[in-house]
Amino acid sequence: MSDFSEKMKEYESKKKKSNRGIITIIIVGLLVFAALFLYNIQVKNQKRLDTKLLIESNNEQIKQIEKKDSILYTKNVQKEDSIKIALKQVQVEIEKIKQAAGNNTYVLSKIDSLQTKVDNIIVIAADTITVRYYKRKADKGKIEGVVKSIASPNYNLEYREVSNDDGKNTVNSLYYGKNVKKEYVDILYKKLLKSGVKIKYLKPFLSARGFEWKDSAIEIGFEKPTSTTDENARLFVRVYSYKPKGKNRYLIRDKLEAKGFQTKLFPDWREKPSFFSDESTVLYYDKSQKEKALSIAETLAGLTRTPFKTRIGAGYGVTREERKTVFIVHYNGNGG
């Protein structure tokens, strides 16, 4: 074999080894790339799963809150019913004692006195209406005076503080639930007008999931005389917060309610979910509601001194029927 042939053989042998090395490196590289690619897919899938679980947890939390609200509402109704039943039993006992008393005038007078008290309790039990009053400085105690002056029906006055009350505006609106007798609304409305309280807006509440308590209540407050009043009353805002600053979440609720929105606070997140906005955000679910979302964001930014963004939401926890009427607020007190 010539020197040339040996050198060619040696060259070809080295080339084969070199090619094998390159192929090995390429294969190893492809395997590493494939492993990283698969790992990345696994991480993304895990994130999706975590997000799905958190969303399901969030939806379950909403359901539990609504369930508690419904149970509380049912218990209150049952409590009223049990009072009525107990009073009927007392009424029966009074009749028995009255028959046994015969002509004893002293006993009969005591029974009559007791009967009057029972009758009053029956009236109160049957006709107690919750009146939520957004108390304003300019009212100067007039609303309390009117409500307390009405002996029948029995109005149970509840107070709600008004944020940023400058003392310039008195109440001008009265809302009522579908279960409140219209005559009881009229009694309060006419009494307020007679006392010089100018009620410009007299309207029924709109029914919505989570707001059942309003069906048997009246609200007295202030609304700005704008064309958006009726519009806002048909919209619902759910407020969620993560590490809220001070009483801001309550200020948010009060401010939105004062603008006519039907607003509900939900418990704060203990840990920030991956889908919860990094910055305070107003979510809307239909393109037609973008301007309204911007208006809400502007209002909340001015109130909390925190920037609020807007974006269209994915629709988790919002039904197709609710998309044009529901907004969700993510108030991030920790990061924005």
C-alpha cells in the first residue's frame, strides 16, 4: 500500500470520527431542545391548571357567599314567620284567659292592656321595613326625624356613611324593593316631601343574584341629576381586593353605590392569584361597556389615589346574560 493510500485511509477515518462527533452533538442538542420544549409545555400546562383551579376556587367562593346570603335571607324570613306563629299562640292563650276570667273587671282590664301590646307587636312583626339611609351633613337630622315620626308601618333605620361628603347636597332619591308594599313606599315618600325633603328620583330596585336583601328594603340617598343615573342603576359591580389600603374597599363600595351602581364586596384574597391583575383594574365583558368601565376606573382612581386600568375580561364567573351588565373590580392595594 502506498503512502498516499494510507494517508487517504487515515483521513477518511478521521472524517468519519469527526462526522460521528458532529452528529452526536446535533442529536444531544436536539434531545436537550426537545427536553426544554417539553418542560416548557409542562410548565405552561401546570400554570393553566393552577389558574383553572384558582378560578374554580374563586367561583366556588362566589357560590358560597351567595349561598350564605340566601340562607341568611331565608333565616330572616323564617324568623319573622316564627314570631308571627308565636304571637298567634299568645293570642289563643289570651282568649282562653279572657273566657276563664268571667266578670272579673281587674283581670279583664289587664288582658285588654296585654292584647293592645300584642296587637302592636303583630303590626311591627308584619310591617317592619329596612330603610338604609346614606346620611349626609346637609340633611341636618331631617331624615331621621321623618322616619321616626311614622308610627305605622315600622321603618327600621340603618345608616351608611357617605365618603367625601362636602355638606352641599341633601338626599334626593328613594329606591324600594319588589316585596315592599307600594303603600308603605308612598307613606314614607309623601312624609319626606311634606317635610321639605326633595325626592327627585323614586325608583324600584332591579333584582340580581346576591342582592336579594334589597327586595324587602328601601334606600334613601343622593344621586347627581345626570342622564347616567338610570343607566347605572341597571349595572352591577363586584369588588375584589388584594391587600387593600385601609378602608378603601368600603370607600369604593360607597362611592359606586352613590353613583347608582349596584355594588357588592367580596372577601379579600389572602394570596394573589395568577389571574388577579398586577395593577388595579376594572374588567368589563362586552365592547359596548368600555366607556362605562373607563368612567368607573376614573372615579376609583380619584377616590383611592391609585391608577386604575381597564381591560376586557375572559368571562370567568360571568354568565352570557350578565356580560352587558356586570363589571369586576380588581383593587390591588399591594402593587397598584
